[in-house]
Amino acid sequence: MAEEFTEKIDEALAAWTVLDELPAEIDGYLLSKDRQQHEAQYDFFRYDRADAHRSVVGFYDAATTSYKLRVEIGVVSFALPSFIHGDLDTFGQELLRYLPRVMAEMHADALETQELLPVRESIAAWEYGRELPEQLEGYELFVRPSAPAQMTNGSFLIIDYVDFARANDVGIYYNCYRNEFFGEYHAAGMPYVSYDFDASDLEELEQRLRLNLARYLRRAAVEADAEKNV
């Protein structure tokens, strides 16, 4: 079954000229045309910027029979809603038109976006956020409150401690539609939800971080080791 769908996509890609038109480099992101299957997803090109731990990946999703663009920031990844197309030609047209903008937006000042306006001043003045340690429990501070990363569906990653070698992280997010903070973590690349960081403001979030951040960093490491030993 898996071979059948990848063979079908390979045939479509063989006649798709856009791959030859993609630039070798965009804003420091280097192009690779290596193909890789992850269960029902089939990557057929990617742009990587190793120094920033960011990537943009074109792939086919067999579950939805559509072509998509995935953004990877650290160990967090998500498909861009504006790049979901059932036919390859339309997907290619959108790529050639908007791909450079995707890279630029990954490095834009998210604090200046309209969506973060309700919390912009409080985040900028948040003493706890400014004093987060660069290293904690073997993780490094990858995303900090002064430079959030925009995700999708109104969410912004404002704190992210990452162990890149083991694909572990603990991330704190703000959602502009719900006007609340929440947390998620990855263990060996697998995402998990935590309700222990849910907060309506920075004061409550700080309390929850003091209680739970180090504990969850250790938890992600333990779960990743357990997964490795299965």
C-alpha cells in the first residue's frame, strides 16, 4: 500500500517542472530534493537552515490526498493552511509565488504582529521571561519571550527549551483567539499536551513555570529514553 502511493507520487513528480525551478537557496535556507516517507506522509523537497534549526518541507499527505507545506521550528512542526492543495500544479504555482515570504515570516518580529498586541507590553516587561536560564536540565533556551515564533491557528511559541539531539522539548504558547497560555512537550519527537501550564496571564504562567518547567524537562527525557528502549 505504502509503495503504491509513493510510486504514484514519484510518477507525478517526474512530470512536474517546479522542482527544477526552485532556487538552490532562499534567505539562507538550502534546498534538498531527497525524498523520505514518514508513514502516510512523503517528503519530496525541503529547505533547511541548520544554524536557525528551521526547515520548510514540501510533502504529499496520503491521508488527505493533498500536497502540503510543513514548517519545522526546532522540534515543533505544522502544516501551513494556505499551502494545502489537491493538485500538484496549483501547489507548484503557490510555491513559486509565496515560498520566499514563508521563509521571511519565520524570522519576522512576531511581537510586532497585531495578534500579540494584547500581551506585547506585558511580555516585554516580564522580568521572569528576561531572566530565563540559557541552559536547564540539559536543554537549551531556543525560543525566548522577547522573540516568539509564530505558529498556526493563532498560536505563538514564546518559550521553548530544546534538546535537539534527542528531539525533546517543552514549549509554552500563547493563543490570541483564546487569550491564554498553554504548554506542550515533545519526547523523541512525539508531541504531548500538558494542562499544567494553562494560564490566563503571565503572573499565573510564571507560577506554573516555577512549579513545573524543570519537572517536565526531566519527564520528556525519561519518556524519550523509555521510547528508545522499547
